[in-house]
Amino acid sequence: MGIRNFLFSYRSFTPVPLAISLIYFSKPIYPYSNIGLALIFLGEYIRISAVRYAGGITRTTKVGAPSLCTTGPYSRTRNPLYLGNVVIYCGVALLAGGPFLFEMVFVTFFYFIFQYWMIISLEEETLNSLFNIEYSNYCKNVPRLAPRLTPWKSGGKNNPLSFRNVLNAEKRTLQNILIFIFIIYSKSYMDL
């Protein structure tokens, strides 16, 4: 198994050492903790918007997709879920604070950029082989990670899921965020 396949298959677990470090060194610092909370909510909003259009199939352990999603947030960036994750984890690093606040934000940002760069390259190879010209056209019009200001008009017909189905598909991420916030604030109160 190559590094790209490893990072893809275990993408839910590879951030655990980083998360433990953030918790260990955490000591929320105002106003960074508030900025962190705002980024967490923004990142989760991006994720919810993406799951609304792509559905629960994003939680797969196999590279590929049954269809190419090019509407909703996928009309602005090809990887809105990964963008949302980067924003969430940078928000968590700001929320956690601590003596190494800026170093942890820097490490967090570049850790996820590296991980997603590897994963995205694997996914792009697969999607290109599955959807060939359609995917090539999509790549020419929609950036890999940084979003476009205006949505690309692809003519795609992905119907968004209901809010209830989105929450069901996204419950694990929401639970992890809430647990992380709870642990950070609980630790800060115990350290007083």
C-alpha cells in the first residue's frame, strides 16, 4: 500500500496525534478562541453544504465515485469537504490556544495541506479514468481546493439531500467537533 492509499484509507485516524497534541497544549486565549470557533462553524458549514450535494458516499474507504458531482459547493471547488476540514482543524488549533498557538496553527495547516494533496492526487487519477473528458473539463473550470468566487455552470443535475439526511451523514463529524470543544474547555477549567 502506497502512502496515498494509506492516507486515503486512514484519513479519519491520521490526525489523531495532532488532535492529542492540540488538547495536551491547549489553553484557550481570547480573542483567538473566538476566531477558532468561527472557523470551526465556517468549516462545518462548508462540509454540510458539500454533503448535501455529494451525499453519504463521501465516507467510503474506496477511491472513486458513482457519479461526478459538479453542483453546489462542487461548482466552486473540486474538494469542498477537504477545504472544510482544513478550516475546521485550523479553527480547532486557534480555539485550543496554548503556549505554541501559532506553531500549532502552522503545523495543522501544512499537515492537512500535505495529506489532502496526496489524497487528492490519488482521487484525481481515479476520477479521470472513470469520467475522462467530463472530469477533464471540470478540472479546467473548477480549482482543486481554493474556491472560485462564482459557481461554474456545469449543467449538472445533483439534487441536494434533505437537511435531516445531511445531519445523519455528518453526525460523526459533528460529534467529534463537539467532543473536541468540550475537552478543550473542560481542560482549561480544570487548569484554573
